[in-house]
Amino acid sequence: MNEADMIESLAPKPKGVEPPETVLSSLRRLWARLPRRRRIHVALVPIPILLAALAETASLGVMLPFLAVLAAPERVFSIPAVQGFANMLGVSTPQELLGPLTIAFAVVVMGSAALRMLVAWGNSRLAYAIGEDIAMEVFNRTLHQPYSLHAQRNSASVLSALVKIKATSLTLVNTLAMVSSTMIATFIIVSLLIINLKVALGCFFVLAGMYSVIMLITRRRLSANSRVAAKAHTRGMQTVSEALGGIRDVLLDGNQAYFYREYHRSVHAVARAQSNSYFVSYSPRYAIEGLGMTIFVLVAYTLTGQSGGFAAALPLLGTFALGAQRLLPVLQLIYLGWANLRANQATLQDILVFLDQTVGADFGKVPPEPLRMERSVAFDKVSFSYAGTDQAKVVDGISFTAAKGQRIGFLGSTGSGKSTTFDLLMGLLTPTEGAILVDGVPLTDANRLAWQRGIAHVPQTIYLSDSTIAANIAFGVPAKKIDMDRVRDAARKAQIAEFIESHPGGYDAPIGERGVRLSGGQRQRIGIARALYKEAQVLVLDEATSALDNSTEESVMEAIRGLGTELTIFMIAHRLTTLSVCDTVIELDHGKITAIGSYDEIVQQRLHRPAA
């Protein structure tokens, strides 16, 4: 197995979206995703490029009479354009014309350079602005994907795509430079064709032919390097994510060497592929420059052998020398833009996969007001099975009703369907059969988002950001908009206000990444306070105390007991005693309800249940 095959095996192929077959189709897909204002900006790009191209043409036009004055002043007035220029200035001798031509040449050349700089600045600003648009659109669309997709997808692939956008911005810079250079090269070539058709045609076909051969030879290699770099980069991000996400186990098991080797494989493959692409992209310029000098020498030899000798040939040689000096870098930029597109095609396709993500009708709209539950929420013969699997129903025809203000507990072994039931309740999954009713109204795509606005979720493992306690309670709220009165009230109800206020720094104290400076019970209370800050009407506790010891769990449950009856609470627990605070306990097994009743009733049923 060669290096490319080995690295390509590191990352899975994307499912559900076929990669574009050509670079042009990738660019068309990208164009379709650009905001309207960016399309307008791109449409305006040719204007300064056209001005720069005209300036380049003017510099060649001034060069010919300027050199003619120097080499053969007696023949200069035979050029119609020069005669008209002299008449306009009121000069009658070549010596008088030399000064104005010198000034004109300097002005045109400096103007051309300034316009080229303006084009380069504008192209880079536009390309990186487009990269910013792409990054925000990828992230926004990813955030609006359904929970079922997030559950199946590795988050490292999203992080990798966002990092790859930097390379895409550079690709766009080179692409715009390629477009600019193509326009400028066209004007230069046309100017040289007007000056001397045969010489210009010969030079053009030799240089264009050389670049065509190089493109033909390198295109497959660049595409292969592109695939290797894109897949290895994704795999490297996944390795870092896995290693840091499980750093405790890595340290305890001494697995640093394994993750180091895996990351090294990815980084090595990316570095090799990118260095190969860099060499293929930049190395032709040296061969072309050598070829250009050879062509110039041959043209000089040919022209000086004609009548008039070197003096007659000098203006034409000088003009073609200037044209070549302008044309060769431009041709290299065209090739470089093409090579960069080839080298980053797979990266662009990876990003387009995320740009093409479908979103719901609510995408980009202001979130609706929470759907208020006045009476109850009910499951009516709800079933659920994952699409594309042959497995049995994860939830199988369950029905129950929870009145507003009740505490409903769920019990069952692993795989009984508890968490899936909660995901259905929270609108993260959609029933494949049956309906969920809020005050008798079915939960649908039209009201699901409003229903979710009124739900707060406390999982087994609370995600805490590396920020202050207040910022973690008011999670996702800009610092300037945090309502500290609500923060304090939520902390008091979650029975963690005393700890916070006695802690150095109080609510402004940092808690470290993932809350490493807090105990398990404190982290759970922060999670409950976060839910209460949201002022939700439904609180979902998904095994929120299962990782705690008995004493800590009891203190957290005491906080839950103290919550007001304006909250409807759903709880999952492994231990039946944890559900003693519940009005109703529902036992699940293989997606079906096997028992339902009060806590005492479920205890009695378990006592009289025959041993398995």
C-alpha cells in the first residue's frame, strides 16, 4: 500500500453526498451558496482589473516610441501615433519629444503598478470576506441540524471543516488572482499581436503550450495530494479530539504514545501532500523563465539579422522584453491559481458538504415565544425506530399523561428506551408512529421549536465552559445581557447560592475547563440552576444524579424537592429510591411500559414480582 492509499484509509468517505466531479462544479456550488452582496462584489471585480489591463497595454504602447526616439530618432515621426502626440504637445524634434515620453512612460508604469496593487488588495479582502461568510454559514447550518444527525456525526469532522476554510480562503485569493491575471494577460498578448503578429504568436504558442503540458502532467498528482491532505487533516482533528476528550483515561492508561503515533501519521501525510502540491505549483516558473529568456534571445537574433540591424530592432525588442517581463509572472499566477484549485479541491468539497446541509423553515428566523403548557403533555401510542436500521422499535406504542406541575419518574435497565423517550418528549426526535400532545395539540414541525423554548435539560454530565459561574448559569447569554438577579435566584433554588457567595470571586469566579474546580454535586447544581435561569416550564433530568454518591445525590434531590409546582419535572434514574419525589413512576422494558403508578405502588409491585 502506497502513502496515498494508506492515508486515504484513515478517514471514512462522506455518506449521502457525492463529491463534485470537477473543479468548476465545486465553484458553481460555492457560488450558489454566496450571499447576494458577495455576488455583487465578485461581479464588480472586473472593473479595477480592466483598468489595470488597460494600463499594462498603455505601458507597452508608450515603450515602443520611447525606445524608438533613443535608437532611431530620425524615424520616430513615421509612427502615426507619435506624430499625433507630438502635434498635441507642439514639439517638432525627437529630442523635444523624449522628455514628455519619459514622463508618460513613468506615469503609466507607476499607475499600472498602483492598479495592480489595488486589484491584489481588493481580491484578498474579498476572498477572505467570502471565507468568513462560508465559516459562519457552515457553523450556522451545523447548529440547525436535527439532533439525530448530531448523534451520528463525529464533531471532529465539523471542527476540521471550519479549520479547512482558511485553506479555502487562500484558494479563493489565488482563484481571483487567476481571473485577474487572465484578463491582464489577454490585453498584453493582444497588444503584442498588434505590434508584431508573427513574433507574438510564436511566443504565445510556445509559452501556452509549455503550461498546457505542465497542467496535463500535474493535474492528477495535485488531485491525489488534495484527497490525501483533506482526509488526513480530518483524521488528525479526530485524534486530537479523542485524546483531549478522554485525557484522564489517556493519562491513567499511559496511551500517550498511541495517540502521538496516530496524530503523527496524519500530520506527516498532510505535510507531505501539501509540500508536494507547493512544489508542483511553484516550480514551473523556473523552467518558464528560462524558456522565456531563450525565446527572447532567439527573437533578438532573428530581428537583428534583418535590415536596419540592432538599432532598428531595438524598439521592438525592448517592447517585447517589457511585455515578457509583464506576461511571465501573470502566466505563472494563472497556473498557480489553477494548481491551487486542484490542490484544494477535496478540501473545498468537504466544506461544500456542510454548506449543502438542509435546514428547517425556521432557519435564520427569530426564535418563537415558548409554547405554554396549561394542562398536560401526553404520549399517545408513540413508537420510534431509527431510519435505515432493521432493529426493533426503540420505543413501542407507549401512552401516558403528565399533568402540569407533576413529577414523573422513569425507570428501566440500559436499552429500555428511557433516553429515547426523553428525546421524543423534548422534540429532538420525531415519533415514527403515534403523537405527542401538548394540551391536546399534536407536536409538529410548526410548533416544535416553540415547545423546546420552554424545556430545560439537565443531563448526567453537565457541560461547563471555561468561564465564570454566572456565565455558566446563564449559558449562551452575552455577558452584558446576563440578569444577575435571575442568576442569584436560580442559584438559590438550586441550593448552591451559599457555596457560590462564600467562594472567592463569587459569581465571577472561574470554574476551569469542564468545571474541573467543582465537585460532582456542585456541577449538577450548576446544571439545575442553568435550567432554572431559563425559566422553563418543563425540567428534564436525564440520569442527572446517577454518577453521584448517595450523600451527594440526596443533597441534589433535596434541591429538586424544593422547586415550585410551576415546574413539570421528568426524571430518569437507575435507582428506584431516587424517584421517591415523583408523583408517578413509569417502568420501561424494551421500549414498552411494563408498570405505571405511584412510587409506593411500584415498590409494592417490585416486592411481589417473581424473581427472574
